[in-house]
Amino acid sequence: QVSLVQSGGGSVQAGGSLRLSCTASTTIFIINRMAWYRQAPGKQRELVAEITSGGNTNYVDSVKGRFTISRDNAKNTVTLQMSSLEPEDTAVYYCWATRAGSGAAYWGRGTQVTVSS
């Protein structure tokens, strides 16, 4: 079993920055892909950014140039650095990871990010 523990988030004014971190707690399994999703009120959950174990990244167009995803494979940690935040970035952000081999996917509990104008 893998559990994802999230930290960071909070409230900030437009133009500000926030940082999200997520650690996959496992000493047995190898973590493959890691990502951040978000869900705004009344909207579907969407992929924000993902990163493979090899460091390849992918971003949703709306955050390109503003958000940066990174990971520390040794610590099974993924970080999302968010800059130039906009009110439209307000959402609950979820960490997501897959287990190598089985492909089983796991979700964090979510953390609120609120950007005021």
C-alpha cells in the first residue's frame, strides 16, 4: 500500500506564489509517475502537471510558464512550485502517483489553494 501525504497550499493574492509538496510513503514499491491534479468548485478534476521517474514533464496549457513540477526520486517526493497565481487557479489540489509494475494509482487527500484578486 502507498499513502500520499500532502503539504503546502493556503491563500494568496493574485500574482503571488505557493508551493505544494507530496511524499509517497513506501519502502517497498517503486513510484513511477507522479502528478498534481486540481478540482475547482463545480468543475471536473483536471491534470495540472505530471512528471515521470525519468524527469519528463507535462503541463496543462493554462499553467505553462507559471508552475514547475519537480521530484526527488530518492525521497519519493513531488513538488509543485506555483508562481504568478491567478484567481482561476483556486481549487483543491490533489497529489497522484502510480506504482511501477502494477500501475496501481493513489491519491492524496487534497489541499486547498485560494487565490484572491
